[in-house]
Amino acid sequence: MTKLIIQKSGFGCTLQDLGRFDYGGIGLTTGGVADKVAYYWANRILGNQTNASLIEVTIGGMVMVAKGNLTLCITGADVAVTVNDKPVRMWSSFHVRSDDVIRLGHSQTGMRIYVGIAGGIICDKQFGSVSTVVREGVGGLNGCQLQQGEQLTVAEQHIELQGLPFKKVPRYSQSVILRYVPSYQYQQFSHQQISTFEQQVYQVTEQSDRMGYRLLGNAMNDIPNDLVSEGICLGAIQIPPDGQPIVLLNDRQTLGGYPKLGAVLSLDIYKLAQCRAKAKIKFEPLSQQEALLRVREFWLQQQNTMLMKVVS
Amino acid sequence: MQIQLAETAHWQIMVASENAIILYIKNTDSQSISQVAGLTHRIKLYQQQWHLVRLLPSYQSLLIEFDILQTDHHKVTEQISQLLNEPIDSDSNSGKNIELPIYYGLEVAPDLSRIAEHAQMTTDDVIKMHQQQKYHVYAIGFAPGFAYLGYVDNQIAMPRHETPRANVAQGSLGIADRQTAVYPMASPGGWNIIGRCPTKLFQPNHQPIMPFAVGDTVSFYAVERDEFLRLGGQL
């Protein structure tokens, strides 16, 4: 059986796919990859199915050992990747043989790195998805982060190597503009509150994770606080009474009772998910029609981007 | 910015995000929950056909997320609006009652005195008042196994914390306005915590995975520290 052994899990890594969508009614969150663009490229470069499971690594510092012949591709935040101490390129596939040691360095600029394997990782789905949500204890191998010594069953696949042209590789910045669709309770906020929100630069706080990013700036005052709990979508901007926004990500609660003034465009949520504490954030409104066009246009561009053959 | 997408006699449809709309019941009453449940069931029949990826019902609202590459806000709004013109069967589960043990010791109840002070009552009276009634399960959400229960007596109602706590312990029993609930797992949260429940409320590998469903009722009874620990509670 072909395996990938986790020798060091670094700052934490989980199995993820696109997420879990059918169990919101009993309170299960979606989970799923936080940076869907990096995930898309890992699977596309490997010729995988669009919902293949892979490893999402936080910051890096991970070491893996192959048992069998595999083809891998690493995307996401920039890290040094080596196979038996020889550097390999990110955003390109590469072959490894049995006993090869794959090391990820530490990212200096981004937050999340994706380790894709041709053929995907073989793992039972729970509630329809492999995605690990540690808070719920659902998904992955047993609802937890991957531990040192754990063995992942993978497909033995030796496929032709290819890569994303350098010019097309996403760049992660620690200064991001989040476009957002005004929605939910937007109309209950005053012009004064909205202008406080849109005109300042917020900072990402340490209390930010796959559930949500808490931001810090000049507080908005007099936040309405009598809302009956309701469904929360990806990117929702929640304003608790302290007036500091929380942008909700993949592991968000399904229902919540703090008012929301809109939802961040998915494409910008993927950028936010690559931000660390102290990153600078600014908000810019756009209509839902524009948002829809931007998202459709973006994915069409990605699909039309040609990969390059890589000589091994 | 145009946020409202449509309005009927009983419903309002609003934008939620680039790929989501939210339906609100306009005149809310005790039937709202079963109205939302009835509508959710009906929409489920068309879920694939209309490219709807996720439905999140709550007390008075239904969030609908759709596949942005296949459909849009206006198309989904139009399809849903047609359903709203027909009478909706209320979907109500007559329900069973679940009794949950609670340890109300101050070591696990950081907000008990705050509520007592606010209500001008002793902490014992707050606890008694909280135990006095059977609560209805109005929604399950926030986290798996988190049942929104209502309604606590007005005297012990208390708004959420201004800043949600980064970590609320597993089993914590909270109050937010007139709602009450037990956190099935440790998580961030803004509710006022008045005790802790040792019973596991979400067990993904067991059947049933949670003890209650919308339409059931829940009542609470006090246990001492020793009993709480014996039942598997963690301090």
C-alpha cells in the first residue's frame, strides 16, 4: 500500500476538501480549504478531481516521508520545499520515491500551504466530506489535526509533470482590500457607522483562525443588539457591540445573533485566509451583480490558463 | 445599494452575499419556526434543480446559498417567490422532552452573579427561575448539537457580551437575551454563562448523534459538583 507518513506536523495540518454542505440544519459548519485558489491549482496541476482531498498546512515546518512512488504538488504560501534536501519548485508537480523525505520550510509572508497528491488522499468521508473541523471533532482521520507518525493512504500514481507559469502564481500580501457585498442588516447601520467602517485601515488580530478573523480599528459605536440568530454565510462581516468587525471563514458557526453589514467577496476571503496577525485590511463595497461577475470572470480565467510541461 | 430582492405578504427576501439570499418572515409569531421548517422542506425538493448548495433555517429566517457559476440572486428569488405564493404546510414535530443535569457552581458560572445583580435577585433564585420551565428547541445551529432554547423569564434575560469570549468551555450553559443553550463543545462565544452540563450533546460516531431535534423540549435540573464529575463533566 502506498503511504505518506507525517514525520513532523509543524504548526498544524489538516485534511481538507471543498467542504461539507448538507448538514447545516443540524449545526455542522462547512469546513473546507481556506484558500480555494491554491487548492484549485494543486489539484489541477496533478490532474485530480476538483474535490480531491489534500493537506492544508499552517505556516509550514512539516516533514513527510513517502512509502511508494508518488507525484506531489505544493501550492499556497511561499515556503522552501526540499526532497532529500534538494530544492523543488512550488506550483509544479514532482515525483518522489519510497523513503524520500519531503520538507516544508516556514512561510514568511503567507499563512496556508497545500500539499496535493496525484490521485488524492484515500480517507473515509464523514457527513459527506473529508474536511477536518477540529472544534467539532469531525472529518480527517479522527476529527483531529494530523499527528506525528500518522500514515495517510494515497494512490500510487506516476503522471507527467506540469506547472503553473511563474507569472500566473498568486502573490500573497499582508495588505489587502476586501471587497464586500452590503447585505443582511446593512440598512440598520448609520451613514456614520458605514463611513467609519469603510474609511479606515483595520489590523488583523492574533485571535484569527479558520473560524473567523477578528479585526481591530476605531470602534463603530451604538451597534444594534437585538437580533434573532440567523444563518451566516462565508465572508459575513459580523459587528458585535464592541464595534470591531469579525470576518467569518470556513469553520464559522452556522447561526449567529450579532448584526452583519455585508459579506466579503469569496475571492478576497482566500486572500484574507493568507493574512497573519498585524496584516492591514481595508473594505470596499460592491453590488451583488458586480460580485457575481467578478467571481465568474475569475474562475473562467483560471480555467483558461494553460499549464506548462515540466522536464524532470 | 439594493439589498431587498423581493417582498410578499408574509416574506421579505434580502441579499446575504455574492451567492446567498436570506428570507425573513415579516410578522413573527409562535408559528414562525414551523413555517420556516415547512418552507425548507419544500425548497429541498428543488435543491438540485435550482443549484442550491446549502439551506440554513433558523427562528424567523432561511439562508439559501447557491452555486454562483450556475444561477444568480434574481433567478433563485423568482423560483422561491413562486413557492411563497402557495400556502405552506407548517412542519411541526410534536416532540419529546429531554432532561439535562446542570452544575451551577460559581467556578463554572462566570456570569451568574452578573445576571443576579442585573435581576436584583440572589444567584440561587436565578438558578431556580432558570429551572422552572420546559424550553422549546427552536433551532439547532451555531455548532452541531447547539440547541437554541426559549424563552427564559424576562427577569433573567441578558444581552450577549460586548466582545465574545475567545473560549467558552464545553458544556457551558448560557443565556443570550431570552434564549438559553448549552455549548456542546469548546468554542468562542458571547452568551452569559451560568453553569455547566456533563452530558455529551454531539457524538458524530453514535446514533443518535445529538439528543434533540427542533420541536422537542428541554428541562434542566441541578446536580452537585460530585455528581457532575461522575456524569463525565470536566472542570
